[in-house]
Amino acid sequence: MATIISPEMVSRVSEAAARVKANIGRVLVGKDEAVELTLAAVLSGGHILVEDVPGIGKTTLARALAGSLDCVFKRIQFTPDLMPSDITGIHYYSQKSGEFEFRPGPIIAQVVLADEINRATPRTQSALLEAMGERQLTIDEATVALPAPFLVIATQNPIELEGTFPLPEAQLDRFLVRLQLGYPDEPEEEEMLLRFENADPLADLHPVTAAPEIMEFQELTRQVYVDPVLRNYAVRIVQATRQHPEVELGASPRATIGLYRCSQALAVIRGREYVTPDEIKSLAPHTLSHRVILKSQARLRERTPAGVIQDILEQVSVPV
């Protein structure tokens, strides 16, 4: 029988998550849902794609998260002339030692910000595939293990298409969640001005948890109880994406695992040792919509993957 997380351990994880949320909240105003989804991805060991217009706070979210977790943070600014070796690193000949030595690239870190990822060519984007999928890099004949925990937060602008390269399905499938921050409302924007009036809150941000604790919490999250009926509910939702008449390519088995793990993480963040249907329903649009490809006829009717996922959630019966 699988080990079930104790209420005491749940309290430890949820209290740590609350500290991180409060710390990020010092910088990012009114984005509680996005921060909660981000923490769920961290506890699930998954990667995050933040898709929104410029100036919303995508980079700020990544920097605030890295500052709160006390992890090694590296930023990669993706441009059309960026090469794969600029990301992974290279072996170079050292005249001092007379041997080839490895110079690590910025991907060898714990929290990596892939800023404007869709501005790089597909060849450069593919340099992330092995790192995100297997937590390792193959450079020449050498295999380099990545530090743990390892998290990629990628950003992209969905509006500006000139000079961009759409992410292929294989790349999108490696992101556990896709989220949008959205514009702040009037009180939130005024609060933001007050916080940034005299200083940058990011400069005063201090870690509230460490990498070893995060890894422990990731292991504990896998002990959150999921009833077999709810496990089947998650599977039926993913299966429905493959059978929907408007879908050309449905969500992958990796998506099923991601939805399952993420629901465990969200439950423990909310202070429970078990998953409810609410976690699965609220996470499905964020974990599945970027993995679904619609048929051309559906796109012509201006249907969206998020709309199809919402239809599926209304059609698949919820366990009582």
C-alpha cells in the first residue's frame, strides 16, 4: 500500500507554500491564482510556460520565484541568432592545461528563465528538450546531470508574430502548465505604483525556503491520496481530448501524469492530504489546453483549445 502523507507533513508543505506566495506577493500584485499554479508546478517537478503580452510581469514572476526559493537562477534571452551551444555549453581547448575543458551554459542551473522562447530558431529551442524531459544534457559524447530541483520558466508573447518561431508540439508537451497573468484591475495597478514608488521590491526579496526542502516537499507531494474514482476521472478527461470531433491531436500520457501530479500538489498547497474533483477541474485547462491541436475547420470557426477543454469538463461526469 502506498504511503499517505500525514497531516503534520501537509502543514509543513502548505506553510512553506504560503511563505513563498506571500514573498512573491510583495512584488507581484493580485496574481494569487498564477502564483498558486506556479507553486503547484514546482512541487510537481514540472516546467511552466507563461504566455502573455509584454509588461505584465512574466519575468518578474520568474525572478521573484527564484529569489524566494534560494536556488541558482540563470536567465537566457532567446534571440534568432542564439545557438544551441550558447544554452548547453561547449568543450573548448585550454592552452593552460593542454586539455579540452567544459564551459557550462546557463541551462545548468536550478531555476532557468527562458525569456521570449519563441524568438529562437527551432534548432535552438530543441536544445531544451533533453534538459526538460530527462534532467540531463548530452554534449558531444559526455552526459551532464542537471542540478536538482530543476525548473524552466519560459515566457512568450502570443500577439507579436513577426520574427518568432512557434513552439513545436514536442516542446509544448514538456511544459506542465501554461498560464496567463492578465492585466491588473484599477486598485491592483494603483497598489503596484505604491510598491514601486521608492524602490524595487525585488531587490529586497530574501529566500524563504531552500533547495533541499523543495526536493523533500516534492517527495511528500507524491504521497497525497488520490481516490481511484478521481484517478479515473483524470484519465477520462484526457481520453476525451483524443476522441473530441474538433481535435486533431489530443493530450499525451505525459499530460495525464502531469494533471495527476499537479492535482496532488494543489491539494497539499491548500492544506489537504487528499485530492478533490475541484483540483482536477481547475487544473485541466492549464495542463491540457497547450497540448491539444485543433482541426483546421475548428480553427476557422474560431474555436480555441481552452474552449474545447471547457466543453469536455462539462461533458465528463464528475465523481460524487
